[in-house]
Amino acid sequence: MNLKNKTAVIIGATGGIGSEVAKSLDKEGADLILISKTLDKLSNLNNLLGKKHETHALDLTNQKKVEEYAKSFSKKIDLFVNCAGIGVYKQIEEISLDEWNDTFNIGLTSTFLIIREIIKNKLYAENALFVNIGSGMGVIPSAGRSLYCASKFALRGFALSLAEEFKRVGNPKFCLITLGSTLTEFGPMTLEEKKKDMESGKAYFTPEWVGNKLMEIIKDDNREVEYVLYPSDYGFGDRNTP
Ligand SMILES: NC(=O)c1ccc[n+]([C@@H]2O[C@H](COP(=O)([O-])OP(=O)(O)OC[C@H]3O[C@@H](n4cnc5c(N)ncnc54)[C@H](OP(=O)(O)O)[C@@H]3O)[C@@H](O)[C@H]2O)c1
């Protein structure tokens, strides 16, 4: 896909991974619609990119607002990238219903609502692409992460099933990135703690590396439906590593 003057929606655009995707797409000349929760972070990102993109502060836990936004959508899009998510890593007895609902609403239901309206209203261009950032936790069961795993297993099922649903017509296309640990603020550990962890031997991707890799995948017209990118060997025998 040549990205020059193409319209790309990024949800979770201000995150460690989302902001790298936004910077890379901006460099390629795409017109961006940047969505995340925090207005200040969105403004900072847009300022960094020369204030030329659309921004929307939208709390993805509020499904009424997300549905309203999705229904108000009127531009034809070439690319949609879902980089939104929260990482609640807790034992089952500690997980609240709000944490459960927020995890699913941010990481999956919002994407469903937005993609559904885009498809229903045929607001996708020829060769349009929907990319979801999944996780090793969407494939590997993990103690202490049942909520996060449940949401990523579900996202994987959703994304790969949509790829099947549109395989015959060939447009739009879907791509799932099954990603391993990346050096961002995501989840309960701080960036500093992750850097220390790295010094002790744990492998992480940098968000810049992930941004570049995603660009390579998005631009490749012969891309696969799923890419598994792990910074180290996530053996199934060692279920807590990712
Ligand atoms: N980092 C990893 O190790 C890793 C590994 C595998 C997969 N992933 C997946 O990659 C994706 C991006 O992760 P990341 O590392 O970039 O995380 P991050 O830096 O924490 O970014 C998360 C993004 O989600 C947005 N978000 C969170 N709650 C929201 C809400 N209520 N409404 C709207 N937006 C909300 C944040 O917006 P604000 O900035 O406005 O809060 C931010 O843009 C996630 O789906 C994650 O599961 C991450």
C-alpha cells in the first residue's frame, strides 16, 4: 500500500506503539485521524507532526460515545490501526467487573463498533486494511493474566474471523499482529522497571522497531493475515514470559 494522501485512523494513537505508528504514517504522507483518551497527549502528538491531522479525545470505555462517534464517521478510510488497550494483570479474585468491562471495551468492543459502521456504510477504499495489535497473550494462556488473555484471545478470534469473512471479496483486508513484550508504559510495570528487567536479560522490542515493522507489513501488498513477533522465544513451557 502506498500511503501518500491515504486516510488512516489510529485508535490508541498516543500510546508507546500508537505514537510510533502515527509518526511513521505521517512520514509516508498519510492523513491521520488520531484517537485516544487524553486530549493533551493528542495535542502534543499532533503538534509534533505539524498540526496537520485530525484528533479526537474519546473515552473508549464509554460505548455510547464510541457508537455515536462511529455513526458520525463520514470519511472513506484506507487504513485502520487498533493500538488501544489496558493491561490489568491480576489473579481472578482481585479483578473487578469495571476492570473486566474496561479491558474489553477499550481493546475489543470499540474496535468492533468502529469497524462495523465503516463496513456497514461502505466507508472503506479499494484495498483498505484493518490492523489489530494482538498479543502473545492472545495465544498463550498465562497465570495471573486471565482478563488480559481473555481479551486478546477474543481480539484474535474477531480479527482472524473477519479476515475469513472478507477473503472471497478481497476488500477490505485484515491483519493481526501477535506481538510480544515492547518497551512502553503498558501494564502494571513502569518503563524504568522494564528497562531494569531488560538489563537482567528479559527481551523487549523498542516501540520504534515495532513502528517500523508495522510500516513494512502495511506497505506489503502480499502481507499475511497474522504476524507473530516475539522478542525472544516464548516457549509454551514457560507460560509467564511474554
Ligand atoms: N507493550 C507491550 O508489551 C505490548 C505487547 C503486546 C501487545 N501490546 C498491545 O499493543 C497495544 C498498544 O500498547 P502500548 O504498549 O502502546 O500501550 P500504551 O503505551 O499504554 O498505550 C495505550 C493506548 O491506549 C489508549 N487508551 C487506554 N485507555 C483508553 C481509553 N479509556 N480510551 C481511549 N484510549 C485509551 C491510551 O490513550 P491515552 O494515552 O490517552 O491514555 C494509549 O493511546 C495494546 O493493545 C497492547 O495490548 C502491547
